[in-house]
Amino acid sequence: MHLYFQIILLFISPFVQKEIDTIKYSSFNIKGEKYWFGGFNEVYKLEGDSLKRIDKSVDSRVTIRSYIFKTNDTVIKYGGYGFWSQRNFMYYFDTTSFEWEIYRINYNHNPEGSFYGFQNSMDESIVFYGGKKVNPDKRIEIIPSKEIILFNKKSRSLDRIGTLSFEILNKNFLCSTKRISFFYDNEFFYKVDPFQNKIFKYYKPSVLLGVFDSSFDKEKNVFKIEKVVNKTGGRENIILDGGFLNSPIDEFVLYKTPINKFIYPALLLMFVIGFFIYEKNKNNKTILSETYFKHNKTNYDFDVEDLSVLKLLIVHNEMNFNDVMTIYQKPSLSYGHNTRISNDKLDKLSIKLKSIFKLKDHPILKKKSNTDKRQKRIVLSKEFRKINITLK
């Protein structure tokens, strides 16, 4: 409501001269000279010992409580309230014509705009957050703005980078540096870094009561606080050591980032590719069971004994030749005859597997036993062991 009283007052008494309260004004040095900027379009310049109003723009009253900042030697305003709506564009003050002009920007996303919020900056970027906006369904009502807006000074681009997830308007603002801002409530103290998208939470220092003005000295890591003494109504200056900032009790995000609209097509593409790879691998599997051998969708004709020997070799990686001969042997034949048959079948099995998998060497090898040179061990080659065979 205070906002509306200000508007009404200016309408009914636009020519009333009143003392300038520079504490509520934003001041900037431009080309070696100091300027003060008020809550509407008014701009004052120090001439001698007094301030002189120099702006010639029509007092449109549409940028109340806008964000204001300087880039190079240009003072710019973003957002602001006026006539039951908020702005989503920028003005700059022309020090030649002494008028507010439209500042050309590039919109990556069309923002709603806001006012009465907070800002932090780095060399090339400024983040606007925690402001208010007009309720689109009830124009006389002011509601919190959830927009987090990033302005890139170099490209002159505005981009909506997220949605506020911290109830900042019900907190007390203490002070800020270019990059970070400090807030507190009845119990806790908060350090907000919008560029890291982080809020660090602490227990509130007891001295934060009746604060009138404050600042943070980054080099000395101290808060300089001017507060009102309850009993006397006077003011006192307090230095608060910022060492407690090294030990937050909690940490969370300032805003939620939007899901990139291109992520869904990308996820769909990844799913399709994955499906085709799965199907390809599925169809190209090598399957060995007790009754069949399948590779790359082709069934190969193997004797049951060959499949049994191959399966045992894959499971155990080696076998004694006598165990192999137990599988191949015929009871009606002599030991010598069964030995020749087993050797012959192992050779044919090895040749067949080499052909199917296009191997460089034979996959089934015969070696002398380390414990008994008269015994042979049957092993699989390293080349063949690399093949992925599914046993069923």
C-alpha cells in the first residue's frame, strides 16, 4: 500500500519542493561526477554544495522500485512498477540529453518483469531475483515474483535461468557486496550467492536487532552495523566478526533450474539408439545349450558330446584329457581307439569354432600337465575366452 500512497502523493503535489533524502537514493560516479537517482525518473547532480535536478524526461511513473545498476559509464534501470503492471525491459540515462531512453537488449526468454527485488553482479553478469509482480488475475494485488533473471552486459541479453525456491521476501535484508547478499529472520542468518545458486544458513548473531544500516567489509571479513538502542533510542556502531560464515549449519539452492526443452528429444534419441543396440546385441548373441549352438541368429550343427565338452571348457577353462575321453568314448572300443576318436573330435571341434568366429588360432589347445607329463590338459585359447557366450 505504501507504493500506492507514493503514487497518489506525486499526482496531487507534483510541484511541491521537498528536502532530498539521499539515503534512499542510488548514487553513481559517471565520468568523474556524482549523480543521485530517485525512485521514479528523477536524477540529481552535485553542483557546488547542492544537488540540482537535471533529468528532462516525462515523469511516467512506470519504473517505481526498479533495479538500477551501472555498466561502464551508463546507468541502467530494469523492471519497475507502474499503473498496475511491471516492466520487463530496460532504460538508460543519457547524460547528453538528460533523458531516460530505451536500452536495447536481446531476449533469450521473454521475462515477466519484477520490482522491489535484489541484485548481485560479477564482471559481465547481473542476477535479478526476489522481487514482486502484479497478480495477473487481480491487478490491484502484489505477489512475489519467482523469476531469476540473468543479464549479460556484453551480449545485452536477458535470460530466465530458474524459479525462486527460497521465501526471500519474508526475510530481513542486511546488506550486500557485488556478488553476495545477506538476510536474516528471527532465528537464522543467510548468505545468498546467486551465481553459485547457493544459500548458506547460519544461526543468527544476537546483535542483529534494531539494525538501521550495515555493510560488509570483504577484506577484513567483518560486518559494520549501525543499530538503534531500544532504551535510549540512540544509535550505536557495532563490528561483527564474519568468521562464523565459515561454518554454515545448512546449504541449499536459491532457485530451481528449468529442464532444457531439448532434453526430451535427446533422451528419446538415446532410448532409440539404446534399443537398437540392445536388439542388435540380442540377435548377435552366441548361445550354447545342451542341444544347440547359435551365433548371430544362425544355428550350427554340433554333436551333443561336442556341446557338452565345450560347455565344460567354458565353465572351468580347462579339462583333463581323460575327462574329455569319458564324454566321447564308446564302451565297445579299446582304450587306444577311444583316445584317437577323442583327439579327432577335439580337433574337428576346434576347426569348426575357428571357422565360425573367424579366429586367428585354434580355440582348443592341448598341453602337457604340469604335475604329470604323461597326462594332457585341454584348455581354451585367450582369443576364444574373450568371446561372450551365453550358457543355457
